[in-house]
Amino acid sequence: MFNINLKFLNNKRKGFTLVEVLVSVGIFVMIVMAISQIYIAVLHSEQVAYALLNSENNIRDNLEFMARAIRMGKEFQLSEDKKEISFEYFSGKQWETVRFYFNESNNNLYKQDPDNNLPLFDSSVTKVQDVRFSIKNSEAKSQTTIIIVLEAMTTVKKTDYVFYVETAVTPRVLPI
């Protein structure tokens, strides 16, 4: 009855239609964009983590530097605002007066001794917001404990991160 060209129906197509190609390319582009966003977020997080780790290490190193000096000190005196401590420190030859103080004008902590006046923090990386010193058990014939409370801030990728650190140091020189 009807003469249908069977050759046309039996011809198997090899390849994709334009719609299939566009859909697959669209899906591929969305997957690549999602993966690239994840990769960028991971890189950003890694940079922030390294910067914070660097600041934390800087704070720890400087507190340890202060603690070593205080351990070898005696006759501690605080300023009225408790942002400065001075004491006698044995330098290996003689006793010298050492002073740690907070300079609010440039947000840094300094060590002053007879030879120099050193800033403890790299102010381009870490800014000291506040420092408080206190002396506990400073009665005669009792072990003195110096408490240092430090608040520091670092800025990474336009975001401020604040560190609160407190440590106690016991001098080795015992009152007699």
C-alpha cells in the first residue's frame, strides 16, 4: 500500500543533536564554575589561616620574650594605669632597670633598657590594642607572680581578628 523508504528509517545516526551538545556543555560549565568557586574559597581560607597563624606566633614569641626577662627580674613596679612594668634585670654582668610599656599612640608594646628602646611587635602585621600588668602575692617572703593580659589585633583581607592572651610568670629570684 504505502511505499516507505526503509533506507531512511534504517539509517542509524552517529553523533549528537545540537540540543544535546548545548545541554551537556551547559552542565559542564556549571560544574566547572562551582568547582572554581570552591577552589577560590579554599585559597582565601588558606591565606587567612596562614596570616592568623603568623600573628599568633608573633604574639607568643613576644610574650615568651617578656616572660624570660621577667623570670630573671626582681623589685617589680607597676604604673598607676597598669600599662607599664619596670624591674631590675640581671644582664649577666650587673643588675639593670628594664621597662615594658604600652604606647597607645602607635599601638605597640616596647622594651626599654639602658642600651635601647625596642618595639616588640611588627606594627604592620599586629597592633596591640591593650596591655595590662598585675602583680600577685607581692608580700614579703612570698613568691611573686606577674600576670600579663594582652589584646592584639591583626587585619587580614580587610577583616579584623582580635587575640586575647593572658599569661602568668613567676620570677626565679625569691625575696629573702
